[in-house]
Amino acid sequence: MNGGGGTGGTRSLERIGVKTAHRPWPRARYLAAGLTGALIVSALAACGTSGAGTGPVTLNFYNFNDPSGAVQTAVTNCSAQSHGKYTITYNKLPAAADQQRLQMVRRMAAADPSMDILGLDVTWEAEFAQAGWILPWTGTYLQQATQGTLKVPLETATWHGKLYAVPYNSNTQLLWYRSDLVKTPPQTWTQMINDAIQLKKEGKPHLIEIQSAQYECVTVWFNTMVASAGGSILTPNALHASLGAPAVTALKIMKQLAASSAADPSLPVQMEDQNRLAMEGGSAAFELNYPFVYPSMKADNPTMFKNFKWAPYPSVIAGQPARVTIGGIDLGVSAYSRYPKLAFQAALCLRDKANQLKGATIGGVPPTIISLYSDPKLFGDYPFHADILAELEHPAQRAERGGPPHRIEADTALDAGGRAHRDFAEERARIFVGREDSLALIARYLDSPDACPL
């Protein structure tokens, strides 16, 4: 795959520890090898010619699987707008964030040249940049990427003062509720839980849907709750757990929900789509989720959609707005891409104003271009745009500086020869001490009626 000839394949095998033996071949094998080599050289020459000017090159775009069709539409439009320079192939990643990252990490550790444009969760940029897997944005590309882009999404794509990805879309959660069951949306978590319990007593749909699966989901929920209580999970230098009294407040509310009749019985394993389906199915009164649920409800349950309303995320402390964890996707250009200039151009096209508008109105994902929030074209299908913008301007951010909130057992094994990645994995290991401490505290608190041991 490195495009080289001669002993390149042997050297590649030896570099990763596979010993090769040099044996004399019979004359017939030399002839066969010569013919095979000629065919391979011809094929590579043909590929090189195609990429050099006889046809569009293929740019591989790895991104989450978007069921709305907005991403595929952007891919199709940008391929056409390149006027023959490139064709983008949309490679759909698994649904779970952990698996998305793992698939890309394995390919990048192998220096896969077929990786061109990478759809990165907003917590992965530091890891990929430190490992040398993605290229910094400079010059004209940097100017185009930053002009008119929201500040906080840009911060998620920045590492050591350099921009390593361009914000594609952002994300944050609102409170979604049924106005036929709840006339006035609750302003705090305590009010919401009490309202749900009362609906249960009246024999009405009452569940509160929230993501609590034991991976990114519960991390995002806990991070939002701690930040909304005035605290943080990590210290400012991201080397130790912070927690303290705000974490106790957050955990008490999380336990209050988990132990009440307002909780969905499948709370410990629930993810975003399960919450969406529960709401559309009629068993829930409240849902804390991303805005993709709005176009989904409109398409899947038009009757319920008439009463499907939204409000700001409930406060942890009355009178103090919640600080909701930011999400989203940034587009990075692989350091191993054979066509980096075209990849930068294609990434800018994929996240341009027209494609972000379509991503918002069809896919429900919040734009990162600030002018769209005052564009009437957005308002009809995105009536909650002002609430989204308010949360994106004052969010709680996940700990990017130590990499994404996922397990790291296999990281160093993936690239034994990559010093940068190994060093960064060690840094992440120090950060994860704090995360594991916090998760252990959550587990102990939720499993015990005693006070939180902080």
C-alpha cells in the first residue's frame, strides 16, 4: 500500500518485527515474479496517471454513519463542485464513538495512505495531533476555516496553539418534553423529577430519558451535572481529579433519578437512539438529548410532533443556567493522505454554509458557522436555534487535553514504533487516573445509600 517497489514490502515487514529469509528461487519462479512485477508496475502507473490528471482522485472520508442523508448529500455536492478534481467516498464508521475512534486509530497507526479526511469527535484532536496523524491548518486554508466560525468549536480543534481540524458541526443537549402532558417545562432537575413522579401517579407517560450507558454517555451526563453545579472533573492542568462538593451535588441528583419511578428501567444501558425511540414510542414525558430528535420525531410520529417542545437544559442549582457538555465533529486531514491539498479543499466544502444548513435542517446537528444562527433559512426547521447558540457559547467542555474519555489499553500496542503516540499515550494514562477515580466514586455512590465518600 506504500506504492513502492523492490524490497519495500520486505522492509515494511521487517520494520514491524516479521523476519524474512532470502532464498534462491528456481528460474521458473524468477520468470513468474518478473511477469507479476511488470503487471503490478503497470497497475500502479495507471493509478498514478489517473490521480495525476486523467481523472478525479478518490478522497476517502471517514465519518459517523448519518441516517438523515445530509452527509451523503454534502459528499455528492462537493464531488460535483470540484469539477473533476476529486470524488469523495463516504466511509461510514460504527455507531458507537468508542468503535469509531478505534477503527481510525488502527488505520492511522499503520500509516494507511487511504485515509484522507477524518471526522473526529471533539475530544480526539489532541491525541491525533500529538501522534502526528493529522496536519495543521495553515495559510489560506486556516483563514477559511476560522472566518465566521464559533469560538468554542474552534477551541475543540486546537492543540498547542495550532488548528488541527475544522469544525464540521457542533452539538449540545436540550430538554425535550410533551406539552400535552406538561404545560410548563421544569427549570431544574428536582422539578423535572417531581413532575415525572406526579405523572406516574396519574397513570400517564412519565419517564425521563437520559443517556447513561457506561462509556461516553454517562461521562457526558456527569460532566454536564458537575459543571452545572459550579465544578469540574479535572484540575485546570488536567493532571488530577477535581470533583469536590459540586460532584457530590451532581451525584445526588443522578442517584435521585436512578432510584425514582421517573427513571427508565434500562437507564444503565441507554444511549441516544434508545432515548429517541422511547420518546417516540409514547412512554416518556421528558428527554435530554441532541437536536437530531426533532426532525426524527417530525418524520416518525407526526401526531406527537405537534406536542413535541423544547426548553433549556434543566439547572442543577436553581437560578443558575446549566452548562451543557459540547459535542460535535471536526474534520482533520490525514498526515498520510496522498492528496493533502485536495483533502483540505474538500473538507472546507463539506462544512461550508450550504452543507451546514442542510446538516441542521435535515440531520438536526448544530452549525458551527455563526451567521447561520441569524439566517431565516434555518428558522423554520430549526426553531430552537437561539437556545442551541446560547448553550454553545457557554458550554462545559470535556477533557480534550488528555484525549477522549475512553479506555487506552491497546493504544501503545497499535504503533510500537511511533514515539509521539507512545509519549502521548503515557500522558493520557496520567489523565485517566482522574477519570477512573471519578467513575469509581460514581459507582460507589449509586450503589450505596450512604453519603458520597468525597
